[in-house]
Amino acid sequence: MSTLSPAADSRGAVQAGPRPGARGVRAVLATLLPATFWTVIILIILLPCLAFLVLAVSPRLFDQGSSYFTLHFLGSVFTGQTAVAIGNSLWVSAVAAVIGVAIGFPAAWLVARTDMPGRQLVAPAMWLVLLVPSWLPSLGWVRLVQLDGVMYRLGLNLPIVTHAILGPFGVVMVLGLRNVPFSYLAISAALAGMGQEFEDAARVHGATRMQSLRIVAPILAPAIWSALAIGFAEAVSDFGVAATLAFQGNFQLGTYQLYSAINNFPPSFPVAASMAWLLVASVGIPLGLQARALRGRSYAVLSGRTRQVVRRTLGRREKLLWSFGLGMFLVVALGVPTFGAVSGSLMGDYGGSFSLTTSNYSAMLSSSALVSPLLRSLQYGLITATVTVGLGYTAARFLTRARTSATKLLDFLLLAAVAIPSVIFAAGYIMAYNLPILSRLGINLYQTVGLLIIAYCASSLPTNTRILVGSVSQLQESLRDAARVHGANPLMAWIRGIAPLLSRPLLYAWLLTFTGVFLELPISQLLYAPSQPPVSIAIQDNLGNYHFGIGTAQSVAAVLLALAIVLVVLGLYRLIVPRGWRRIGAANN
Amino acid sequence: MLKKSRVRALLATTVLAASAVAGGISATASTAASHPTLVVYSAQGYDKTVVDAFSKATGIPTKLDDNSTGPLLTQIEASKNNPNWGLLWVDGDTAFAGLDTQHLLMRGFEPNVNWTPLAKSVIPADKSYTPTGLTTMAAVVYNSKVVSAPPTSWQQLLSSKWKGAVGMNDPSQSGPTYPFIAGMMNALGGESQGKAYFSKLKANGLVVNPTNGPTLQALTNGQIKLALVQSSAGVGAALGDKSLKVEYLKPVTLLPGCIGIDAKAPKAVQMEAERFIEFVLSPAGQKAMHAGDPTGDSLYYPVIEGIRPLKGLPPLPSSKTQRINPYKWGPLEASINSWFDSNIK
């Protein structure tokens, strides 16, 4: 039976005794791998972020002001509307993170451990929620509840609902619902690694079902804390909701203020950088709580002997209750954005009336301008997802080792990168990689496909790592050691000992990155190679040039294509991967 | 010993990684250095059609960064110590005045064309940018089935008749909206008078939406009765919905679509950029501008004598228009938008 043993103990359980020559190679690799990893992290995340953030105190460094050192801009963000907006962002993000876990945890549990009807639909639905850009649900809500909107036309005169949705309540709800898939994926992956034995042990000792749940829930703590941290960081950096729902309700969020600072002309990069510092500092809150909660514990429970789970049979009333709850979540999380997108794309007159037309889809299909960007974004997504999963796995391995200053720094760096809005990230790339000295050396990276993909990888890596860290923390080192004892080289030891256990989380992380990059906008806007626009730019081109209906039709088409790819990849996984790999973490039906 | 070897390995890896990055991109770099390409930064709906037509007519390879105005200006400001653009082509001259003040625009170029009187009024003295078309801000758009007697002056919008019925865009998100606000301040005698006007408009129930699209949507779904939007957006909407009408109140502010050349671009690129501007203002270029976005940005008033606007545009008598000084109002944009954010939204 697997035990909650300290990671260091399990690592030292088997001494394989390699040959002297092999030991030397291993020693070099053991040094080179972390060094290479850290070099990559410094180049793709730390350097660009610092290049922008330094503008808060030294705008002269990049020709963005006259001072080499000033605290004026940092001081300005603690006053007036900016301070209020930052404060709003903090509490809204905290509540949204909790909502994400409060819904994502039971959803993951019900799908993985029970015979709830319709559970097969939950995972694709979660992916769909992830695929939908955050402005789409906001748009749907606005159309539903605004004065003279659909709700009023249907005879429901409920101004209290309008005020609630177009304000803090609506903002928290939409951001919270957007966090559910992150929690669901992180906790599902961790649940997959936790066999039946813990629940059985609790039950054998007389625990009720609820008590056994309370006993095993702490085993999932790394995944839950990861979900909370990522939910907070994602919400604090979101702009789609800040610019729509929050804007309509005159409820200012930090990201909106930050974008305003950049969008005004001339843009005030030092003010934006100062606000970004606050957002970065804010992720210290969930990280601090996470560190305090997990200190000194090991969560290595995933082994080859992990027992397959037997699904719990729900009672009739339970089935009804949980199905209804999940159904409501899907209606709210998917139905509303679908309404927003469909109403926008099927209505000719700016979506204001109920007269339907397919003219936007006809216009979209008659133009070839979307096909090339679609194919281009597909390529970018495939490359980025593949590279990022490799980096993400490596980062997750570092994070789950014994806590050192380096792992703490990496942990903060990765989460801080999520909290930095993408436009800041992209502007930092321009600052860092478009220096005159680089051009004099013949290095022109800015506005090349290469730099765009590197930036995509860097922006995807933190979330990717968070998704993987829950599962990786459950791995017992003895698995690989056992394979090595039986003569496998390091690569084969990983393939035989680790890959079967991590194939599903790695697949999820790959899909998450792919879908995130496929419709990514802010980084694309600032870094894309001229004349080679990705699909998000092509869509924005129409949305920004009054062709709202065609732009929305393109969004619908792109989301459906991305969803089709997700389904194909999941299908291929089922077909190609050995049955034994899929069985790990799955439940008996 | 172990520590030393690790440090050496770390250093070696860093150097190797940096070399790999540098080597990997050097091919691109050398190509770019030996054959500088004209890159057009544009937010115009017809830009791709024009760029393709230009390349076809002249054989000059041209790349297009097609974006909203905000990201384009962010790119230019973020990369101003090592710019990558050759031409900037967006609506509104306040941003151009700001770039000119920073010495980021090439001065002294004026194509040899026969300008219209309105076009002459928006050409800067130092010839640092060139108008390519005119729109106005703000046009008043209304639904003729709902509104039988539209307002005839800006002051009427403050009356009880239009309480809660007027909508406009947010200047922080909609590029053309700041020139409208600045234009009202200019017409009313100054910044404080303009602020007083917008404060009264707010007290009368002004609805602020992010951009032209949502403001027009608020009009078509009945939330508001009058939409104050860019003329090309309003006329485009009216082409699709015959019940929508467009009026210009006096004075309406001219919003020139402008194009400017990067002052730091290589000489060869600057010469190609000049040819691009000459092409845009030629009959072939104007034809491409009209064809590129016939229900959107192509609905502009031409700046060249003899070129007719597309059908559907209402007359634009010069007696109704005003031009704001972009060098005066441009530097005030951030502070006025911030005031609008705090007091009007």
C-alpha cells in the first residue's frame, strides 16, 4: 500500500549503483539540466518582465521618461481611483478563486468517483468554457440583462438583476465561473493519481462517506492550493470582463486602469509598470497561504500500485440534485456566452433586434482572409503546446522537490507571470528584445514568428506548470528507481515508470496551452510578424472596424474548430495510448 | 570542487543558450538588414486591399501590421529607440502631432496633388504627416421610426427631451472619441467649458459605451435614441438599416485619416514610404481605398479634388465643420481622458 512518506525517503529507497563513467555523465546532466532550465526561465520570463517593470522607477532606461530613478509613479498608484481599482481587483480575484474551487472540486469528484448521469459531458464542457474568450460571457450577460435587453423584452422587468449583474456581483460570478475549469482540471488530475485505498481505509475504520471525504481531501491539498493560486492570478490579470461587465457597471478593476494608462496617447508605461508591480505583489497572498498550508508535507501517493477506483453509486435523489447543479453550471457558463456569440453573429443590425440572418456567416465564408490566419494559429498552437508541456513538466518537477530558495523563487516567478496582464508581458518583450544593441549585432527578433512563439510559450508556462504540479507532486521517486534497477536507461525509465502515470495530466496541459494560444490576442497584437496575422488579429480586425457580426461569426467558427481539435486529440489519446496508461486514475464503470 | 564545476557548467550553459538564441535568429536578422522592407502599421479597414494594390503596381514588397490604433501606438512608443515601422496610417491627427513632437515622424514631405479645401485645413505646417481621407466626430445617428425631430444643436442634447437618450463612446477605448471631446471643448471656448458641458450631459443621463459598435447597438435595441459615433460607423450602420439616419450638428469636428513616415527608418524605406503615400492619393489608390471596406472605413470624404465619396455619405458643408489644433489638444489627451474616466463614466 502506498503511504504518505517524505519524498526524500522514497528517493533514497533504492541504490542502483551505476558504473563510474555513467555516474560522471549523470553528474554533468544533473548540473546542465537545471542550468539550462534556469537560463530559459530567465530569458523568456524574468528578463522581459523586469524590462517592463523597471520602468516604474527608471523610465529613462528605455527612453520612456526623463528620470533614471523616481518613486513618483509607484506613489501615484496608491492614490485616487487607481488605488480603488486595485483594491477591487484583489477582493474580486480572491472570491473568484474560491468560487472556482467550490464548483470545480465537487465537479471533479463527481465525474471521477461516482456514476452521476451525464458525467462524460462534463470534461468537454469544461474545455469549452476554457476556450471561450472572457469577453464573450460578459457580452452575453450584458445583452440579457441590460435595459431594453432580452430580459426586458421577454417582460421580465427586473432592474435589481440588471444592477446586480452589471456590477461587482456579475463580475465575481463570471470570473469565478471562468476559474472552474482550472480547478476541475487540476483536481481531476490529482484525483486520478489517488487510488481507492485511502477512502477504503477511512471507511474500514468506521468513517462515514462525508468523513472519508474530509480525510482524503487534504491529500489533494497541492492541487487545491494550485487551483486557488492560479484562479486568483488569472482573475487579477483578466481584461475581458474588466472592459465589459465591470465597465458597464462603472466598477473599476486594476487591469482596466492599467490598459487605460497604456491606451492613452502618449501611453504612460511607468504608470502601467507601477500597477503591474502591485498585481505581481498581490500573488504573494495565495502563494504565502499555500506555502503555510503545505509546509513540510509530502503528497507522494501515486505509484504503480495505486488501486483502480470503484465508482460510488449515487441514490436517485443525489443523482437528481448533482445533475441539476452541474447542469445549471453549464447553462450559466456556456449558455450565456453561446447566446452572446450567436446573437451577435446571427443578427445583422449590431445584434439589436430579434431578426435573424446568416449574412455574417456567408460573408465570413466568402472571404479567404480568415483561412490563412486559422491555419497559422493552428501551427502556433501545436508548436507552443508541445514546447510548453516539456518546460512545464520540468518546472513542476523543480517545484515539487524539497523547498529551497530556488524553488520558492521559481514558484513566485511563475505565478507572478500569470498576474502580469498579457499586454505588459508583450511590451516587456519589445523592451527586452528590440534593443538597438541587438540590431547592431544583427539580431532582429521583434515582430518575428520566433519571438511570438517564445512569448506564447512564456505566457503559457505558468498555468501549464500549475496544472501539472498537483499530479507531479504525487509521484513517488521509487517508480523510476525501480525501472532503473531493472536495467532501463534514464529515458526508458521515464517512459516506463513515469509516463503511464502522467500521460493524462500531460495531455490536459497540452490541450490547455493549445486552446489558450489559439485565440490569444494581447501578445499577438504587439508581437505578431507583419503580414502573418494569427486568427485573433483577423477577428479583431473585423470587430474593430464596425463589422461586429462578421467578427463574432469568426469567433464562433474559431471556437468550434478549437473544440473539434480538442475532441480529436482526446480521441487519438484513447486510440493510441496503451489501455493500461488510461486505466491509471480511471474508475471502474 | 563540485560547486566550482557546477558554476562552470552553469556559465557554459548560459553562453551556449544565448549563442543558440542569437544564432537561431541571425539568419532572419541578416536578411532584414540587407533588404529593409516597408512595414505599414495601419488601423484602416481598407489597408490590406491598398497594400496589395501598391505592391502589385510598384513591385515593392510591403508588409502590413493590421491592428487597432491603441496597440499600434503602443508598439511605436515601446520600440521608439529601435523602430521597425515605415508608415503609420490611422484616423485622427492628435496622435501624429504627439509623435511629431517627439521627432518620430519624417518632416517636409507633401505629395503633389490637388487638395480639397477641407484637406488643406488639416495639413500640418511642417508636413510631418499627410491626410488621406476625412471622417467626422461625432455624427448623430438616430432611428427615424423613433425620432421624428432630431436635435439641431449640441445644446439641445441637454434638454429634458433627450434625458437618458444620448449615448457616446469611452475615449479610453475608442480612438476617435477623444477628438470629439476635444472638439466640443474647442467649440465651447476651452477645457473648463467643455467639462461643464459633458457634466451636464451626464446629469441628463448620458450613456457611455466602449466603442462605436456597442453604442450603435444601444441605439438599435432602443436603450438610447441618439448615438454620437464616428461618421463612417454611423453611415455604415445606416446602409444596413434604412431606418437609421445620420446628421451633423454644428460644429462637427474633422477627423482626418492620416499617414506618416518613420523619421528613423532607413532612407530606402522612407523613399518607398513616399511612393506608398503618392499611390494612396492616386486614382488607383483611391479606388482601392473605396473597395477595401465599403460598409466601414471606406465611407470617408476624399481629400483630392475630383474624387467622389461612396454613395450614402451625407453632404459635409465646410460651414458646419471645425478643425482642432492637434498640437494643442494632443498633449491634453491623457489628462482629459482621465478626467472623463473619473467624472463622466
